[in-house]
Amino acid sequence: MKLYRILLIVALGAIALSSCKKKEDETTTSKSLTGTLSVGSMDTYSNPGDTYTFNASGISLAADETDKSLEVVYTFTVDGVVDTTTTKTVVIPDTLGTYSITVAAKAEGYYTRSVTISTIVVSEKSFTDTGREDATPDFTDPRDNRKYFTVAAGGLTWMAQNLAYFEKDAEGAYTLGRPYSSAKATEELFGGYYTWADAQNACPSGWRLPTAAEFDALGTDAGAIMGNARFNGNLLWEFWPEVKITNSAGLFALPFGYATIVDDDYTFYGFFDYCFFWVDNAGAPMCRSIYVKDPDIKVWGSPSATDFAAQLRCVK
């Protein structure tokens, strides 16, 4: 047999063995880790500099594992860096938008289990294109030193921002007002969401809840009280040709939605689409609302006094 034929046979045999080995590898299955990967969580919204500490646990090898040398290893991937540890402290960076970390549980011969945890990073820089960048707020609430823009309209002075006053108990639970997504990071950004009882007691001294007639004196044109702005780069009021946003009355209303309440659990709806404001109808609860696609301010005459939370513009 000539040499080249011998080499060809050897080469074909090597290819055949390699192919068989590949098929064997492809049919090899890994075991499954057991348990639930427990890590912790982040608030839906966070501010730069907020700190979270995570503890990874809850994963075990299969009950029938006989290799006593195996162990579960936890890894954290943060900002592209992988760290093998069970405890990790993360400081939220000053980068607006979604921020995520991934936690994984691994063991040789087992499928990896992982979970990704995210938060939306917000700050005073989240709002852009407001037209207020060079303006200075002209009222300071003495209770918490928060500052507000105000505007004269309808013979009254109105807050041109949503009230953002909150009270908490000794454990830090909210007892008056609630921020969006119940996250501390959104308190000042979006203002508070108040029940009817909250709304009657939330305004600073010298200010009060507007009456239905006072709000209606502003007119029915929604665009006259709507403001244009972007939040983390996204336009808050989506453009609709029927709605002409002028903010001619100066209230600068933005679509931060509303909340429903069940057993003191607030669920938030309508961000980017709606805003709801409390008004006083001779001592009874009433709301005025704006919907992104509707050119008119709407009257809602029967909101729940206990199971609904709207926002608030104080007047004096």
C-alpha cells in the first residue's frame, strides 16, 4: 500500500473517532441544581449613590450527588466584572436609565441558575427640555425645605409642580402621601400621590386644596396646563395632533398617572398617559384629569375617597 493511502486511512479514522466523540459530548446532559436562588432586590427606582447589599443563597446540589468535592459557587456580574462571592454591595452609578446586575449559581456538571436584578436610575437630571433649566423656584415649603415653582392663574397663586410632601412613622413607613412606585428616589421627581384624606391635610400653611370651581376657571383646554418635558430621554406627553400643548396657564402638568389602593398597597397606573388632580367639591372628593390623546380637561365626579390616590396642586 502506498504511503499516501496509509495516511489517508489514518486521517479518515481520526475524523471518524472525532465525530463519534463529538456525538457523545452532544448527548451528555448536566444535572439540575435544586432550590430557589435568593438574592434580594432593588427598588424600582434608585438615585445615584444608593447602596444595596445582596446575599446569594438557596441553591443546592442534587440530592443524589455522590461527589463530595463539588460545591455551589455564586458569582455576581456588576458593570461587566464577575466576582465570586456570596455577598456583594453595589453602589448605584450616576448613569441614568436601567441598571442591572446578574447573580449566578454554578457547580461543575450542573446547569447554571441565574437571575438578573434591575432598577431605573433617576435624578434631578432625569428631566430635560423643560424650559425651566435656568429658572429658580420661588417658594420653599418650610416643613421639608422642598422648593416649588409657582404661577398666577385665575386670580390665585398655584403650585406649578406637584406637591411632594410626605410624612412617615418611626419605622419609615409612609403615613401621608406616597411616592411613585413607593420608591424614595421618586419623591421629589414626580410628587406625591394622596388619598382624599391626605389631600385635605397635605398643603403647607397658607395653602390649600383648590375647589372645583377654581380649577374649572382655568378653562377646559388640556394643552393650556400641560407642559412638555422628557424623562430619562423619553418624551412624557406623546404627540397627538388633536392636543396642542401650550402651557399658557403655566401649571406644567405632566403625565405621572394615578394609584389604586388595596389594604394599603398602592398600585400605579397611567404613567406617560394620564394625570389626575384632586379638587374640593363643597367638601366632597372630585378630580380633574388629562389624557394624552384628549384635548379637554375631564371631570371625574366620584373618585373613591379611600381606594384611589391622585396628585395635588395647592393654591393660595
